[in-house]
Amino acid sequence: MEQTSDDRRAKFGLIGFMLGVASLVVILVQISALFEPQEKSSGSMIGEIAADIKQSAARKLAGEPAPEPTPAPRDYSQFITIAALCVAAIAVVLGGIGLYRNEPHRLSYMAVGFGVSAFVMQYVLWLAILFCGVALLISILENFEGIFD
């Protein structure tokens, strides 16, 4: 009896693995950009607001019309995050298809793992930020009695 080996390539698992890794990298970049330092300090922002108020009052007294407001630059970070989460979902589906078609399991498992970890990383980050915010709020409220003594 001859043994036949089934050399099936992991098409869906490989594509899902690549998409899962790409989505995880994009989510990591988005998270690191979240904690990027802000460009303007609060003092300079207050100074700009005061200058805008002064210029607006001077225009009003001179009878000049108000200038057209400049549109704010578009922020594509939310669209990129949504696209990365959609790619992660596609990676999970492709990994599942690879498992269903009995492709080699390692890439399919990794595709599902990377896709799920992109979702988990995004939501665990926001959950951790929420817990830290609540802990900070509780500590501020507990220290109020020390302020009034």
C-alpha cells in the first residue's frame, strides 16, 4: 500500500496570518500615537484665545465682517483604527476557513490569534484607561477633606 501525502498549501491561513499581523501592527502604532505629546501648551492656547478675542473686538468696533472660519484638519486616526479592526476580523474569518478546509493548522491558528489579539488589545487599552481614570477620580475625591481643613 502506498502512502500518499497531502501537500496542501495553507492559502487562507497564510493570507489570514498576514492580515492579522498587519492589523496588530496598525493597532500598536495607533496606540503609541495616542500617547504622543501635544504640540501646544495650555499657556500658548490661552494666549491665542485672548488674541482672537482682541482681534474680534477690534473688527466689531471697526465694523468689519468676521473672517470665514478655517476648517479643522481632518483626523483619520479613527478611520484607520476601524479599518485595522475590519482587517483583523477578516484575518479571523480566513483562519477559520483555513481550519475548516483542513489546511496546515499552525498558520490558521496564528491568523485567528493575531486577529483576536488586535481586538483585545484595542479594548483592553480603553478598559485600562477607564480604570485608571476612576482610580484617579476616587483619590481626588478622598483628598477633598484635606483641602477644607
